Amino acid sequence: MNGKIRTTAKIDKFYDDMMMWISTSRQAFLVIEHPKFRDMISDLSIDAAEMLPKSSNTIRKAIITQFEKQKDVLKERFTQSRSRIHLSMDAWTTPSGDRHFLGIVANWCDDMFEIHNVLIALPEIEGPHTGLNLANIIQKVVDEYNIGAKVGYFMMDNASNNDTAMQELQSLLISRYGEGSVTITSDERRLRCFGHILNLAAKTLLFGADERAFEADNNNYLGEKEEEAELNKWRKLGPVGTAHNFVMFIYGSSQRRKEFRKIQVEVLKQSVSILPAKPNATRWNTNFLMINDMLNLREAVLLYISMFLSNPTNDKKDKAKLEKHCMLSTDDWEELINIHALLYDFWELTMRMQGDVAKKLQQTAARSDEPEAIVFNKPGVTIFKQPNVNPNAASVVEDTTEDGALFNVLPAFDYILSKLEAAKQTYAKNTRLSTVVNMAWLKMDEYFQKSDLSKVYFVAAVLDPRVKMKYFEKSWERKWLIGLKEKLYDFMDEFQGAMQSAGEMDDHLSDIIDTDMPDSEESQTAFGSWRESDDNIDMPKVRDEWARYLSLPRVRDYKGFSVRRYWIAERDQFPVLSKLALDTLAIPAMSTEVERVFSGYAL
């Protein structure tokens, strides 16, 4: 035995853990055949070493087998869910551009009243990305998990083929499960990722009408002429383009990066040094991070430019490039400050409304030894944590799960539109800023109007007991309130029909009668205002659950309040509404969980 001691090993547990380790850490299946790996296991347990598969093909088969077992577990959990199974989806193309995949994440409320999201499929998209092709792929996944009778809403990006996909899927669902079981129309079922909408409007703020001209990856220049053309293109964009050029100049050589860091530590006596975030074409937020870093590093930037230009050993062409394309005037810095202030509202909403993803970002930041970037002009607020997190309690991770629920979308639309309305007045005399602000407002308003196609946005917001109808009566114009009450009742009818079809709803249902809504009030719109509370009022004696719920005063918001826990506690008083609320609570506001799959697993 060469001195090795035979020990007792939990072989089955070891085997399962090994499969999980290989899968989640993205090990090559061939690792099982490597002599050093086998020796390492033998050092701990000869029993385990003898049980190791001899071939990587065995690992592949075992992982597929385990996947099928877990799929059966999910199927069972779906049958026990208290909500419909809502799906969030996004497409992804490999860097080589020759393979395309569709990520599908299931979102639901389980039998223990917990909200879950799980990746259930990552099928390859073969053939054209037409709505019909996507619908057939989705239908196959729906059939695999036996959720056809319980499939709910779809959170997707703004691509037009998703509209067609929902229309085609509707026909497929009806043909398989019957007209009576499909109570959601295709327009209702198709929801738009709020993160993508924020992305479009923020890119408009940054790039104006020419946003597509700045989408190409420009990190690798082909030559001197191409580089000059690229620098000129960005310089025409204004201060953001000039800041971009400076950052790309710094990243142009390791010596420049080293000198920039040296200035921060040795001249400015900072405890740590950082490089400004390098922007890319994928998301606007990399440009926000770049602007944030540039503003925080303003003194270092000015010192670097001065020292570089005064150094006689530096190349004349590099000096000319820096002086012509990368120097920010005092007015340019002020405009960067204004743009940063505008973009921060978009950043804040994006971070808050990622839900589980936001919480995971906080957990990663809390564990990281890397210095956290501070939000410019917001002392104590770090860039990877939610605003207003106590800076002295970095290990405490805020529960942001419900921030990522659908009920926040309409108030968030109101919030960002009001911010842009104010910005129109603030920057009325600044031609560049007033133009892009107005364009961003138009982009947000376009999708705000489209949200009216699916009444679940409104219903979900009303079911937040801190919001209810009172928020809309205080914040919206009176003409916008026409027909809202009917939406609530129509939605309940459709929901009851869907749950009855799926065998999830009791036969005895509350009678629905008409009742007047509370009087309209005026108020200022600000972030969080939709969570004001009302003074206590007498509860009228009405039979209808909607009427009884809306007649109650709004709940006062406080740290740690949970909409989910509220409706769990109110199940006896509102048996139908509580089911409806938990169903809508499971719908995410964004499809970021799917994108996290692509980025988090380096696909």
C-alpha cells in the first residue's frame, strides 16, 4: 500500500460532490484521468480512489444523469407551486459568433411561500431567430417540465422577434392545452425587461442619436490612422468622449498605467491606487463607472497630463495625442459632473431592481479585498452596494430580493421620468444636455406607454400595501385613472380562471361588486414616495376583496418590510388576493438572472 492507510469513505456522497465540483468549477472532464488528481484522492482514501471513474466519458454520462434527476425534482416542485411559473429569457451568442443559446429561468412561489428563480434550460438556437423558431424552442421546454397549464408571464428584452414569439407560443399553447386554459393574451404575457429600458435611455443620455455609432468594441486599434479616427470620433461626443480617450490613452501601455498609479500613491499620498474603469460596448454602466472614476481621480488626471506633457523624454506624437484628444477643460469637468448626476438615478434603479443579482453583488463586494469605488459626491456610498448602506457595516448584506419584483416598475418609471422632467428645466440653456435629456425622456416614455399593454404591471403595484391605488391617484393625471379599476377586476377574473384550470383555486370565490375608489390627492413625486402611509380611516363594510383591501389605509414603510410576509399573514382575510399577490410577486422586473448565467459562468 506504499504506506497509505485505508480509511472509511462515504463513497456515494464523495461521488456526488465530485460531480458537483467538476460542474460548478468548470473543470474539464479529463481531470478525472489525470494521474496527479488520482494520487491526491488516493492519499486521502484508497476506497475513494478505487471508485474513481476511469474515463471522462463516465463523468459526462453521470452529470447528464444527475441533470435529469434534478429536472424531475424541479417538475415536482412546479406541481406544488403556489403561483404560476413565470419565465425570464435572453439570447446569447458565443464570442466566435457561430453558436447561439437561449437562457430560460423559471420564477415561482413555492409551497412554503418562498420566491425562487432557477435556470431550467439553455438550448441552442438552431436556424433563424424568428419568433416561430423561438416559440418552438420555448414550447419544448414548457413540455419537458410539464408546466403548460401553469405557465405565466415572460420577462424578455425589447427585441421585436419576442413579440412574434409570444404570438406564436400562444397558438401552440392553445393547440396543446385548449382555449380555456390559456387565459393570458400574448400581449399581456410579453413583459419588457426594465433593465434593458434603462439601458436604452441611459445610452441616449451618453451618446444621443448616434448611440449605435459607439457600440463597436474600440479597445484594440488597428493602426495609427485608425486610432486617430477613433479618437476624433469620441472627441466629437464631448466631455464623455474626451474622458473615454484619456482612459484609453492610459491603458495604451503598462508604463502609463504604472505612472498614473505612482502619482496617486507618491504624489497625492493616497493609501491605494486605482485605474479608471475601462468602458466597453456591452452596457452603458461601464461608461458611468468610467465617469465616476474620472471625477474621483480628477486631481490625479490633471497631474498626470501636466507631468506627461512636461517630460522631455516622452514621444512628441503621444504628447500631441494627449493634448488634442484627452484634455478636459473646466467646463468639460462640470458637464461630466452633471452627466454623472443624471446617470446615477439610472444606476441606482438598475442596482436596486436586480433583486437576487443585486444581493449577490453585495455579497461579492463584502467578501472582496479589493478597494471599493466611492460614488462621486456621495460620501460613504460604494459603487457595488445599495445606496444608504451603512459604510461601517460592510459585512451586512441588505435583502434586495423584493426590490427586483415587478411591483416596483411603474413607480420606478414615474421616478425616472420626473427626474428627467426636472433636468429639462435645469439644463434648458445647455444645448447638448437639454437635447439628450429630452431624447432620454422620450425613450422612457415610449416604453412607459407600452407597459399599458399588460395590466399585470399596474395590478402588481397596487398589491404592494405601501402603494395601493392612492399612489396613482396622487401621482398620475386624472385622465390616466380611467379604466384602472376595471383592470383590477379583470385581472382577478383571469387569474381565478387560470388557477382553476391548473387545479390550484378553491371553488368558492368571493363575489365581486363595484365600489368607488378614494379621492385623488396631490403630492410631490420623489424616489420612495409611493411607499407613503395614509392616516387611519374607517373601513367600509364591503364584500369584495379588492374593495376591502383598497379601503384599508396604506401600510407605513419601514426597513425590513416584506410584501411577501404581508400577504402570507393576510391569507385568511384575502384568500384570493393573497394568491394573486404571491403570483405577481414571483415575476421579476428584469431578466438579469439570465444574463448572470452568461457572464457568471464565462459562457
